[in-house]
Amino acid sequence: MLGYLERLTLRLGHGVAALPEDLRARQASYLRGAQRDDGGFAGREGASDLYYTAFGLRGMALLGELDGEPAERAAAFLRRQLAGQAAMVDFISLLFASALLESAAGIDVFSESAADWQDAVLGLFERFRRADGGYAKTDQGQSSSTYHTFLIVIAQQLLGRPPVEASRLIDFVRSRRRDDGGFVEFGPMRTSGTNPTAAAAGLLGVLDAFDDELRRGVIDFLCAKQTGEGGLKANTPIPLADLLSTFTGLLTLDDLGALADIDRDAARHYAGSLEHDGGFRAGAWDTAADVEYTFYGLGTRALLA
């Protein structure tokens, strides 16, 4: 059975294939040009890193461009990172990127790793487990992160393992819900956000723990985040939409069968307005594109295709 990441890639890839050819060509050219000589991808400054490399490869996979020489160069970059130390979000990015290369190009980044490397990784994840049932952002963190808990559960799927102590995870996610129907990233927070709500909804979906009341609350919360720009904003106090919140919010609404509950034409126009000579910007205030927001732009356009 396909896991969350594989299903998402196939689903978005199908939507991207329905986009205009000239848009796909611009984005493919942008991403090919963004790949560094070392095979990785970088943010707006600095060297190639695992986080941006995963987003660059995810964008290329959606466009059907993750094969041949670019894939080989990316695999070489990822293999060089195996000997180093990385923050948890970067290591999970390595797992995501490696899974994409294996499915799209048949390249096994871990082919020379120890036979028990997957068990070692799963054991490492449990160092981040906290008493509330979730996973912290760092091994020193005292409070679990809704988003990082979601990432670790998806990574466990990639490794062919079920979530550890699913009932505790369900209790953890439900504890992050607020009266507005949304969810927060950390326990002390009172204001729900679009992105932690999307992560919580993703977790509840993987754990098969949605009920009608939870579903309706999430839908109402996310629909209320659409602004006059057409995109979704990160939380109630913020006045402007952004492409990350737009993508995660629309993806969650689509998962819940409620994409028709928002103004899709306005959302489509918003995403289109952020295309920037190939690549996508983060929001109306932004002046440059990067590979992370290019993935969100492609994903948003795919969901609305």
C-alpha cells in the first residue's frame, strides 16, 4: 500500500500534467537551473542543503523531470550527506528525497548503508518522543511539535513501519485542537494556524481518527482563512495570504472533500500571480522565487487544475 508521500506525489503529478505546457516548461527550466553543481539545491543564500534539495526534487518529480543526469547528481549529493550530522527536519528531508529518487529514477541512495539502517533510524526517532505522545523538534525540546510529529509519522511510513503507539498520537493531536476548530503547533499556544491545522489533519487522516465534528471544524477554520487576495493566510491576526498556507490549506480541504467550499477561481488567480519568471514567490510582498515556494506553487496549481 502506498504511503502518504507517495500518494501525494502521484496526485499532484496528475494535476501538474493538466497545467498549460508553457507553465510546466517554465517551471522545469527554473528547477533545472536551480540545481547546483554539487547536485543539491539551496535556499536564497548559502550552500546546497537537504531541506531545499528535497523541495527541488519534489518539484522536479511533479514535472516528470526527475531522471537521468539530474537524478544521478542529486543522488551523489545525498550520499555525501550520509556521513554527516543533520537536524531532524534535514534528515527527514533526506529520507523524502531518497524515496523520490528511488520511485522516479530507480536510484537507491542507501544501497551501501548497513542492513539495519532503517531500524537505527526508527530508534533515533523515539529519542524525540515526549510524554504527551508526540515528537519534539529537537532531542532537547520539552514540548512536542504538531508539524514534526506529522513528519516523523510520514517518515515511518516511508520506512515501511506503522506509527508507534497510535492511540497516544491521536490523543496528542486532539490535545492541540482549539475552540475555533483549528490546531496549534505547540501546547501553550492559543491561536490556531493554517499550517499546524494541516499537519494535524494529515496525522488524523493517516491514523484514521477523523470524525464528522473534527472534519467540519477544520473545514470551517480553513475556509475562514481565505483573504481578498484569494490565497489563505497563516492565522487570524495576519492580514496577508502566503503560498505555503494556501497550499497546505487547499490540500487539507481537498483531503476532506471540501475544496469546493472556497473560491477556487480566486485561489487559482492568487497562485498564478506569484509566478516569477519561472519559480514562485512566497506572497505578494516577496520579490524573488525559491525552490520551496516553487513546489507550493506547483502543488497549488495542481490542486486547482
